[in-house]
Amino acid sequence: MSGAHALLRLENALATARAYQKLRIGGRIKEVTPAHYRVCGLAGHLMLGEQVCLEREDGPVIGEVVRLDETGATIKSYDKITDAGLGEVAWRLSRLTISPSHSWKGRIINALGEPVDGRGSIVAGELAISTDRLPPQATKRRIAKTPLATTIRVVDLFTPLCAGQRIGVFAGSGIGKTTLLSMFARAQGFDTVVVALVGERGREVREFAEVTLKDSLERAVVVVATSDESAMLRRQAPQTAMAVAEYFRDRGESVLLIVDSVTRYAHACREIALAAGEPPVARGYAPSVFGDIPRLLERAGPGEDGSGAITGIFSVLVDGDDHNEPIADTVRGILDGHIVLDRAIAEQGRFPAVNVLTSVSRLAHHAWTTEQRGLISKLRALIARFEDTRDLRLLGGYQPGSDTELDQAVQLVPIIYEAVKQGPDSPYGASAFRDLADALAAQTVAAPQS
């Protein structure tokens, strides 16, 4: 009977414990700055990346732990302004998780996974996932070799993509980067499109969703952190978008992920790292920034056997048109190719303003046939000769008939440039190679008549 009484007492004790609320752990704020606040009494109970909250009548104010030491924890708030007071209690929370579901398609959410499109609440999925996941194991990933048609002629010709490829769009401001990304977003062949707008102008969000995406919105999830929001949300938005893309990838879908832009993500990481006390090492960027970028980018790509793939388009806003600045150089070395937009081409009115001589797709050999690879090689050579002799021809130093290769370049390159000019609503034929062949054939027929 003593054993039965002991079990009964234990059952009663457990029932009593369940009647009480769970134990909460908190600490008091001892320092407040415009960039962060410090909490004492919690350092022994927290880990980097976990959250704390300040209780308010209109809802909790959430922050994230960015530094720990013996004297306390440094917290960066998700809000625009650090709304905290000395002596106020900050309560410990767990790490940020989201619960994506199929019903998220067609919705606009913020970096915390909350709807911001005014269409009511969103349905949470059954599984809560971390926004800071590890990429699939490298040795278990499938090989990316299935060609994709983006319906952007200059891309499909000179820098073709494969499913699961990660490519960067490198451009200065005002060269047509956002327009090119919108053309990628409308590409068919993807089950889901996930777009992360990081540090964008607030007025562009609704325009991008309702005008740019148009019919693609019903298969898209848009994650937004505008330029006026805190660095924490601007850093969080690409991670949330990546977690949403991983959710659909793990269910066997082909996912297109567009992040605009990695540079603004790096700027947010820099601000957070400096607030945490890290020293700047390269143009003000702290060392951790150059670890955060590959951790994010490596999560995209082909999945393991039985899952889908995340094809990643990552824009890089090149500071001062310097393509060797630290962020551009770091991203270019990680991705599977880069598309370079040239200001000189944009000033000539040729859009997309892609410089085909400096743009590279490292998986192009999987997309081209042997004949197409040979053709593109010859076209690149002609374009290079045409551009190298531009000043000579402007000065009148070119005489037709003196150089057969240059004669061919002068004849064909303007036709090629005209053939790859394309706007967001321009028609697309059976393939980019067919459109180019038709343009060349039309010019060849018209030349004798003229």
C-alpha cells in the first residue's frame, strides 16, 4: 500500500503543479541607448539569438539577445525605437519560430511571420520551424543540372540557370535591378515564389505585390522589412523568407527565392554587430557579417533526394558602382554565378542592362547543348571585339573590308543587342535561341532589299 500511496501523492503533486502558471524568468534593465538596452539578472539563463519581451498594454515589445557577458545581456529591439525604461522587467522568451503553411501563398508578411496585407490573420502550419536553420548536408544534396527558362532572353542566352542554382544580380542604383527581378518573379516553371524585400521603400511594397507580380501573386509569399524598420527586422526578413522557401522545398516543390537585397541585409548585420561591440574591419563591416552572409546563402540550392530545390536570385546593390567592395566580393565568391548590370548600357537605353562579357553562370554547361555553347562563345567574341573598337570607330579609324571579323561584329552585334532588349511585358517566343535566330534571319533578308 505504501507504493500506491506514494504514486497517488505524486499524481496529486503533478496535478497541483499544472494548475499554476509556468515559471517565468526575468531581469531588470540597467542601461538604455538609442541602439540597444542592457538587462542584468538574465545572462545566466539566455543564449545568443533568444528573445526577451517587455510587457505593454498594447502588446509585448520583443527584442533579441546580441551579446552576453558576466554583467548582463545586450538586447536589440525589433521595434524602430528602443522603448525601454530603467528598472523595467524584461522577460525571457525562446527563439523565433514560424509555422508556414500552404495558405501563406498570396500573402504579404513581415519579418516575424505576421500578415501585413490587411487581409486578416494567416493560418499557422502544424510544424514550428526556426528561421535560422542549417543548410542540407553537402554530400546529400542533389546535383543542380536541370535547365530553367526564365523568359528573359539575355539571361537564357548568356547566363542560363538550372533548378537549384544561386545567382547574384549586381548593380548600382537606378540601373533597372528591381525591374529585372520582377521579370524573374514572373518566370514559369516554379511551384512557389518567395520574395524578400529588405530595406525597400515603403511605397514600393504594394506596387511590387499587386503590379509587378500580377498573376504570380497567388503562388507567392512576400516577406517585407522596409527601410524605416529596425535593423533587427531587416536582418530577419531574408532568414524568414529562406525558412518559408525551405518549408515548400521540403514538400517537394520547386521554389524561386528572390532576395532584394543582400547588401541591405549586410548593412543591418553591420549595425547589430557594432551595437554588440564588434570592431569594424572592412569599410565598417564587423567580422561576423562575413560569416552571416554565407550562412544565409548556403541554405538555398538543391535539396536532398525526395525534396525540391530552391533557385535563389540575390540582388547586390553595389556601393559607388565598385564591384570589388567587400560585400559584392564576398557574395560573388559564394554564388553559382553573377549577372552584372552596367550603367553605361542603361544610359544607352538597352534594358535589361546586362553586361554579357562580365556576367557568368557556373552551371551554364548543363543548360547549353554543344552547338549552343559554341554559338555563345562566338557571340561573346564578336561582342568583345565590337566593344573594344568602339572608340576607334567613333574616331573614324574603321574601314569596312579591312578586318573580316570586325566587319562581322559591326554587322551582327547591333542586331544581337536589339534582339535581347526586353521589357517586363515583352513577348517571348519558343526559346531565346529561336528569337535570336529569327532576328538575325530577318536582318539578313532585309539587307539585300535595302
